[in-house]
Amino acid sequence: VALSSPGIGEVVNIVGNATLGSQNSDGFGPSLAIGKPQGIAFSSIGASYYIYYTDSTFGRIKRYDPITKHVTNVVGSSASGWKDGHSSAVGIGLIYGLHVTEDGTRIFFAD
């Protein structure tokens, strides 16, 4: 996952280190190994904002905090296939679409 500043002409990697990650890769964004990011969305909560992205390789939706540079799993688990339940326990497949409400209280995705 990269951030581009077109006016400056700079592209900065914010999440991922060019190696395939494991299913439970949470931690410091720039040094994190991730799978295949497919979608990206944003939310703002108070003065903070977050960047959400899908990791379609492992069926996860992750949240990146640009202040702390920390990545946290918000939807998905190691369960294979589709399984309803709590967001941290659901099993999801390939994620192709992602939308997060502005306040971050709801996440919609295509599976």
C-alpha cells in the first residue's frame, strides 16, 4: 500500500515490505509482510483518520493508523470459506470491493 504526493512527485510505501505475509500480520506498517491488497477506503474519527485495505490473499480487512503507523486486523480470521459471526471470527474469501462509512462504524465489502 503506497501513498503518492503528485505535487511533490514522491511515492512512499506505507504498508508492506514486498514479501508475502502470514494470516496474522499486524504491526508496524512499513515493515509488515502482507498478501494481495485489492481495495482501499478511508474514515475519519474525530481529528484522526484511518486507511483501510483488503488483504485478499488471506481474507482480511486491515486498518492502518497513519499517526502510529500500526496495522490492525478489523475483519477476517483464519476460518476458510464464508462464515458469519463476530468481525474477528468471520471467514471470508477474496475481497474485491471495500467501503467504510466516514465515521468508521460500518465496513462494506464484496466477497
